[in-house]
Amino acid sequence: MAPSDFFSSPTGRSPNWQHAYEAVLEEDDTNTLFKLVEIAEAAVLTRRASLQGSANHHAERQAIEQAVAHLLDIKRDRLKFR
């Protein structure tokens, strides 16, 4: 999957941040993980920004906040960011 595929679904209606996040969870190689975390963060934060001001998508908002927290954990624990 190309990095641009993580920003929109095939229908173009809603971003596909979940795929980018799942790719991070499945990656074992540290070098690849670094790039996937960058891509996932961008996709997740882009989607979070697009939901601002909307009263809908409560479950997705919660999932996004959990993903953001988990990505920070991965950066700290697996990638040794300080």
C-alpha cells in the first residue's frame, strides 16, 4: 500500500487512518516502523482535524485518541524517542 493510500479510502469519503495505524502494529523492523509511525501519525492527525466541529463520529474520535496515545508509547518504548 502506498503512503497516500493511508489518507483516503477507495471511495474518497473518509480517510483510512486505521490502515496506517494497523500497519504500525504489525511491523517488527525498527527502520520500517519509524516511517510507518510517521505516516500513521499524519493520517490520524489529519482525520482528527477533519472531525473538529462535527457532533458525529464519537466512537471514531475515541479510537483516534487511543491510537494517538499508543503511537506515542511505540515511539517512546520501541523507537526510544525521549
